[in-house]
Amino acid sequence: MSPYTAATLAKLEGEVIPSNTNTTVDDKEKGDQEKEEADGGSNNKDDDVVEGTCYRLRGIVVHSGQASGGHYYSFISYRPPNSSMSRWYKFDDNEVIECKMDNDEELKAQCFGGEYTGEVYDHVMRRTQYRRQKRWWSAYLLFYERISDDMDETVATEEPEYSIPCPIRKAVQKQNLEFMHHKAHFSLPYFQFIKQLLNVSAQCLHQCVEQHKKLTEECEEIALLCVKLGTEFLFSVGLRTKKPLRGPANEWYDTFQPYFSYSQAIRRWFSENVLLRHPERISQYLLECPSAEVRNMFSKLLVYLCQVSNDDGPYPIIGPDIAETKSGAKYLSQTILEILLSLLKKEVPEHGRHLQQYFHVFLSYAMKGSRERRQLLQLGVPSSFIALSLDEGPGNPVRSPYVDYTKLYAVVSVLVRCYDLAVKQQSSLEGVKSKPNPFADVEVQVPLTNDIDQWIFERSGSLSRFTSYIKKIIDENNQADGTAMLLKHCCWENYGFSIIILSELLQQIATMQTFDLRPIFDLLRNLLFLDDSWQHMRFNALLKGVPNTVDGIMDIIQQAKQRHQKRAYLCIKLLVNIFHTSQLAVQIVYEDARLKKAWKYALLWLNSELERKHYATSTYSYANWSPPAQSNEVSNGYYLERSNSAKLTFKRAVEIFPIEETQDEDTEVSIIPGGDPDAGMPATEADIHGVERTGGPEHQVSQDTSISESLDQIDEEAEIDDDSNFESQHFSKPADSD
């Protein structure tokens, strides 16, 4: 660094700066005086002490970013006491790591800026390429330390300890102790130590119970101390860390479970000191926690605590204020459930993204036994949850667009089936008692309350401005088993409610997209196969419709054949599955001439669509190629896909209802369903029988083609179809998707 020192620069300018002083000679008078003293005195220049001009790099401040903004971090060289080797460390906010700045290439990459060659993924070419890129970071400040000529020791002596003010030194020491304390808390050995300590104590607890047939006072006291230590660690440190350090969250549930199982004192202490005095923790770990694994573990912990505490009996519960004791004695589980229900006012609407675990607490608790379900019924859980799903709860509507009510529907289904619906049931035969409801809860049967009657039955049957809960679960296409069980429980021996559900399902079939109809068809089959006294009336309503309310499925087929062929085909396939399963439905069609004729025309239309040839646009064969047929249930579009599954559906239909070769001559054209959607013309007898129409070559089907020949052709094609075995295994079961 000699060219950059003040002495060298002064020498170049003809000035002299004594090496043993740090003052300059800008003052002319002072310079003259020093010159006279130099002339009168000794001329030996060796008497001056030559100051060292070698420096060692000790620190670098790097700026990453641009002139308008960025980030600063530093590299510091640290040499331990009594050591000649120094190490470089990178200080970047709370991250301190060792680096190899002694390497010239590393130093250049970290501090010199410029450009470098790096890997860049090209999304257009879909491959990784090497490109020249600019470094957005470079050295900003450099710190040097002056050393002697021998490069071994510094000229400047070490600063004494008293150079740092005492308050600053104490503050730094305190921060270092806190840092070491937190570092020890968030270390893997400490986590393992706490977990092993709790597991060993739980084993001793189990051995004590087996040996003495009860929990001794000394053993319970030790177990309580371990639970206090583990609880403080878990809720202040353990559950706030990531999985690599925390481990599987369910392991902590398994660790605490034996303590809750054996000791009533531990259950009471945990509930009062961890939950009741800190009620915000329930919302934090059940709704706000971003980790689904932690939320699930906490929900299981609450459910198990509520279940085992039911055997303790009621006792006074200490509230959030230690000096305050809630009036009256309650079950601990009831108090925890009341706190959970109070979250419906504020916390649940604000954290709608994580409601699965919240509803899972109630569902898991309800599945524990009849005592738990009765407790939930007494707290009014079904009414509260139905109101929440309809945005009429005690608080604001749920804000999150990602809310999932699947668990809520399951809870409502389980609890509503605990109500006795005998007041709503009536047999179709006069003087005959209605059949027992096989879908009701066999352990719990309580009288139907007014609020459930209003939510489930009154709103569903009235044209009020309020939304019906039944309509909501049907509109959402919920495929959970709980939805089907709830509908079957409410429709059993209840013709009026069954007609309401059938009307809603038929309306959905007539208006929904065809690729969304699968759940609706499943609900419809579950409703139709209820083996009560009103089953034949439900089949009649399905086929003929509800007067002044909704059209039957035969009318839906006829209306859809011209504009939405896939809808018509899916309805035909649904009826084929029903006819193969229920002989009662076949009998109803055979006894009604209008239904029989409509079904015959529907099958003739399906046969004509399956045999229709493609319009030839070119004389070359390769120009007339068309893509293979797709599934009619999952594909978009309006027109029928001529798949082998559709041909098998037609074959199964003809096996039940054979179609005659000749038709009645006096058949009116107006009642003949179908039509040409391409030509925009109504259907005629010629369309149904395949007679050539002058409207286009696509109608050139031979008049001599018989249905028996078509069935033989279908058999040959079905042998090479992979789906034929799948759909023709059991005619007694509804057919799956195409």
C-alpha cells in the first residue's frame, strides 16, 4: 500500500512528513522551523522510524442489487487468540457461515462483480442452457489492517478490555447468552431429550399402574412434572418449528396420550392451564397454524382429552382469569366444546382456509360413541353447522374462497340421523304402520327439534327467500357417503320429502353439464332403491315427472335428443342400469303404454345415431378419417360419441325391451322423439327406421338393416373392446362411466 500512503504522496510533491508523527506540513512557517532544526542537528536519516506500508484485508461489505435498492452483507476475517491462522465468515442477517475467501476464484466470484457463465432453463426450448449473466453483487467497502514488515504481528497493540464501555459489553454478553439459549432450544439433541424423557416417564407410569393396580401419589407427581415440562416446551418451541427438527407431529400425540389416559389430575391441569387459561391457543393451533400435520395432531389431542374426561364427572372449571371460577359444575369436555363453538363468531369466518381440522374434531368426537353424540346434540351442533354453511351463522360469512364443507356435511349427517323422524313418516298403505328406518342411528334416537325441522324439512318444501340446506348439498355435487345417508334417512317413508328431492335431482339432470352428472345419478339411484312402501311412487315420479313442477326423465330424453344428444344418452344409460336392477321399474314401464312407447322411440333414436354414417367430404379414404370416440360421460360437446360402451348400453336395453321390426302405421309424427340436429328438421318415421333422406348423405342408412343385424355387429365390435368386460360383468349393478 506504499503508493497510497500520505508519506509517499507528500514525497512525490516535494514535501516531507516525519514517519513518527501523523501531522502534515502544510503550514509554511512550521515547515521552515523544522528545516532549520534539521540543518542544525544531525543529518542521519536512519534515526527516523520507518512506518510499515503492508496491510492485511480484514473485512468486506458487499452490496447486492441496484442503485435504487438492494441488500448488504459482509465477510469478516477472524483470527482466534494465540493463533496465526485466520478464517473468513459470511454475515448475512441471522445467517453466519464459514467461507473460503482465501481462494482467489471464490473472492472474485463473491466481490468482483462483472459477468459469469451460469445455467439458465429455457422454457421455450425446454432445456438448460449456459449463458453469460451479470453479477448483481460486488464489494462496497474494504477494511484493512496494517501489519509489520515481517507479516507476523500487527503494529497496533491489542485494545484493552476497558476500551468497550461497560453497558455495551454487558448488553452484548446478554444477547450472546440469549442466542446460545435459543440455539440450544432449537437443536435436535434437545428435542430428542425432551421426547425421550416423556416416553420414559410414560413407561414408568404404565408399570406403576400394572404393579399397584392404581396410580401412586409419587408416580403421579413425577408424571405431572414431566407433563408440565413437555407442555411448556411443545407450545413454546416444539410446534413452532419445521418438520425436520420437530419430527412427525403424531409422535408427540402418542407421547402425551398415556398421561391423559392414566391421570385425572394431569387431564385437569392440562385443560385449565394450557387450554382454558389460554383459549387463543385453540384457534392458533386448529385454524391459524399453516402446518396441516400440526393442526391434525392438535385436533386428535382435543378429541382424546374430551373423550377420556367424560369419565371424570362434572367439576368446577377455572376460567381464563385464575381467580374466577365459572358458576356450576360442568364436564370438562362440555367446556372445551363450548369454546370450540364460540369460534364460530369470529375465528372460523376469518380462517376459512383451514376448516377441515375444525370440523374433524366434531366428526371424530361424534364417532366415539352414543354419549358423545348426545352431548353434541344438546349443544345444538347440527343447527349451528347448518347455519354456518348457509352463511347465516352467529358471525360473518366465511371469507375464504377455498372453504371445504365436506367434514361439516358429514357431522350434520351423523347427528341428524340421531333424530327420530316418526312424525314425518307415513306408509302408503292405509292402516299400516310405516317400516322402521334402517338408516337411523340405532344407539341414539331423540325427538325431532323445531330448529332441525325448520332447516331440513320446512325450508326444503317452501318457496322462501332463504336457501335450503338440502339444495346446497345437492348443488355442490357432494359425493360423500354422509350426504346419501342423510337423504335416505329423511326420505324413508316420507313421500312428500322424496318428491322434493326427486324434483331437485331432475332439475339438475336437465340443466347441468353432462360431465358433472355422475354424482347426481348416484344420489338418484340411492333414493330410488329405498325399499319402503313409496318406492313405486318414486319410480313413477322419475319416469313421468312431477306435475306443474318438473318434467320426467322420459321428457328430458325427448327434449335433449335434438340439442344435447349426450344428455339424452346418459339418461338412457341411467334407465338401463335401473331396469337391470329393479324389476319394479320394468313393470311400471310395461303397464304404462305412454312410457313404453316413449322408451321404444328413445331406443330407436339411439340405434339410428349409432348406425349413422359420416358424411364423405372427399373421394380419398384417408380424408374421411375421424378420431376415435371418447367417453360420453367426461368429454365436452353436445353430440353423441359412438363408443363401444354406448353400443353395449343399447344392447342391454334391447335385452329388457325387445323392439319389433315393424311399427304401427297410425303412429303420429308429433309424438315421435328425436330429430336431425344438423338439418334442423323434426324427426319422422323415416329418420327412426334409417330410410334415406334427401337432406344429406349422412342419412344414407339402408332400409333393410334390421336391429338383429345391428346387435350381431355390436357383439363383434364388443369382443375387441377393453370396456366390454368391465361393463358387462354384472347387470345387477349400475354401469360405471364410459
